[in-house]
Amino acid sequence: MVLGSGPGGQKAAIAAAKLGRRVAVVERRNMIGGVSVNTGTIPSKTLREAVLFLTGHHQRELYGQSYRVKEEITVADLMARTRHVIGREVDVIRSQLLRNRIMLLQGTGRFLDPHTIGVVDEYGRETKVSAEKIIIATGTRPARPESVEFDGRTIIDSDDILALERVPDTLVVVGAGVIGIEYASMFAALGTKVTVIERRERMLEFVDLEIVESLKYHLRDLAVTFRFGEHVTAVERHPDGAIIVLESGKRIPADTVLYSAGRQGMTDGIGLENAGLTADARGRIAVDEHYRTAVPHIYAVGDVIGFPALAATSMEQGRLAAHHACGEPVTGMHALQPIGIYTIPEIAFVGRTEEELTREHVPYEVGVARYRELARGQIIGDTYGMLKLLVSPEDRSLLGVHIFGAGATELLHIGQTVMGLGGTVDYLVDAVFNYPTLAEGYKVAALDAANKLRRMARFTGAGG
């Protein structure tokens, strides 16, 4: 039995079915595919593509800053593509479950005892189903501070974005995490005046500082204002919007306020206590390396277990948990996890950052390729992007790959593969890449790093 049909639950169910087990998935009728398909990953990334297309953002370098595909962009324009993609994804997931003979129980699931789930349908009727093994994949919802009065129109969270009636002229984003910065960049590209408020002194602290600075520069060029080291003390609602009051005394007016205050695990209504389990204050469930909870036959995967809370890692967690639950041998998840952030422009990285390597006293050399140096970068109008390799001078291995610009989340997997297979910078130096492509940036950056290493070796040799 799998609770939830999001990325983790879906892959867990399919993996167990492939292993010959009888499988059932519990999900609400209007949430097939979970938060990922309906309000999170898929809608936000589709919305981003709609923004990029309708604003002509990528073509402005070629045709001028005033270039737009559509002058007046409405929410209906943005949502048409989003609703289409959501519908298609839901159909794909239904088909996969059906094809693998997985029973879909539509309703809300709740533990009645450690082996029994009560599924309540939309009419309030309860069906009791028992299972030998159970996987919890209920996901998360946006965390809502109790002091803030959300109304879904003026003061919203990320789930409310899809229900906006119009594109706001001014937007305040509270929280400079991944979700907050992604939406800040999308609305800035639409022409909204965006202000980002963050209590910490920098955003995206886990991302390489040079990459973050590049993103900040680009967002400021889109008229985004950043207020770091600031704390919101009050949000005053007015007929035409809201005023955000900061601890420093600043007052910022906005048509819409988007709170991006992290995520809360959806475990409060599933009767964990009846299964002998508990969750922390954020609704997260503790698991071991096999994604097994404190109750041996119950597993948990995805956002509900916390970091990294990414669709991609959740899928793999679901697959691994199902294999372990079925007693099938399986290799654990690879230590190298790719991170993709769908800002405008996008960011992707794998491995360690310059700050981490410096803190750990690990020597490294840097190789950089600028998109403006690549023919493909000129063709697509991206002259600000960059690809950075961090290379060990000791064994010439790749310590980190960091990309900023068009196609970053796709390009990253080349570097991830080289790192995962133990390759060195020399492979990238000797490899032939199609021309003109952005992937050619790997060779340019590798040559840059190799030349620096050669120069250092020459100095070291002369000194010896």
C-alpha cells in the first residue's frame, strides 16, 4: 500500500508491481500525481516556459529589450499551457498505474492500525484495506506562519499562484529560498516590480557564491529589489493590496504578497499515532538508510522525510524503498545528486562549491566557459551564461560543476556522468562535442582549467 501518488509514491508503486507484488495507491480524486503534478513542480516549470515564450525573454538580446511576443499577457495566457500539461501528466500517471495493474483507491487515507488503512472517499464512505508493507509518500504543503492572514488573493502562498486573477503590477516575495526566487524571477520577467525580503544575509546559501551573484545581477537588471537581513513584523491588508512592515521600519506596498516560508509535511491527518509513529514540528518522518521508519514494515519517502525534497530524489527514494520492502537487493542512491533551480536564467550544479572546498582546505583550480564565447550562446541570445568546472590539481578529477544560463539543468548531466564514473578533466579536453552547442562549453572550461594546471606545474617544476 502506498499513500500518495506523487513522484515518490508513483515510483514506489510501480517498482513493487514490477517485482510481482499486489499494489494499491491511495490518492484524492483531484490530486493524481500529487503536489508535484498539480500545484508544484510541473505547474511552476510549465508556467516558467509560458513566461519565457510569451515575453520573448530569450530573444531580447537579439531584437532589443522592448521585444515581446504578446504585449498584454494575462493569467489566462499563462494558465492555458499549464492546465494542458497537468491534464496530460495525470493521464500518463493513470495509464502507468493501470498498465502495471496497480489498484487506485481514490480518497483520503488514514492509519487505523499499523497494517490497516481507512480510505474515505468524496462521499464520506470508508473502505478498510490491509497491507503487509506500507509506504508513506504524502508530500508537503506550503508552510503558513500563524501570524499571517492568507486570503488566496492579496496574501498568498505558492499553491495560490495558479489561482491568481491577474498578473500583479507589484509583488513582494517573503523568503529567498528556491521557490521564492523561482517565482520572483518569473514575475520580474513578466514586468512585475518585485521586492524580495530575506532575513538571512544572502540567498540560496547552498549554491556557489559566484553563481548566486550572477543571478542577483541578472534579477536586478529585471528591476528586482532585494532586502536582505530584514524581518517582516506585520502585513497590513488594504483595499488595493497590502503593506509589508519590516523590523527596520521600512514599509513596502504591494498588490500581492507571496509567502515562501518552506514546506510542511502532510502527516497531520493520516493517523500516524495509530501506526506507532510520530512526526516532527515540520511534519517530517524519520527514516533509516533504507527509508524504513521506526515501525519496520512502514516506509516513508519524498518531501515528507525532508532534505533534499526534490522530485528527482523522491522518485529514486520510492524505487529503493519498494525494493527493500520486497526483500530485493538494490544498490543505494549515488552520492552525487544534481540540483536544478528553475529561475530565469536557470541554475544547476553537482558536487562541491568553491566555498565548501575552501572551508575543507581542499585545493582546486577553476575552468570557466562563458556562453558569449560559444557560437550557440550567440545564436540563442544568451550572452550572460557560464559553465564552471572545479578541478583537483592532484588527480585532475572534477570536484564540482556549476552552470548558470539557458539549458543549465540539462547540461549538468554531462558533468554529473563524468564525475560519477571517476573521469578527469582530460576526458573533457580530449572529447569532441557537436558544434555549435552549449555542451561545447565543457571543452572550453576544461581547456581553461588544464592550461592553468599546466602553468602551475611549470612554476612548480622551475621552483624545484
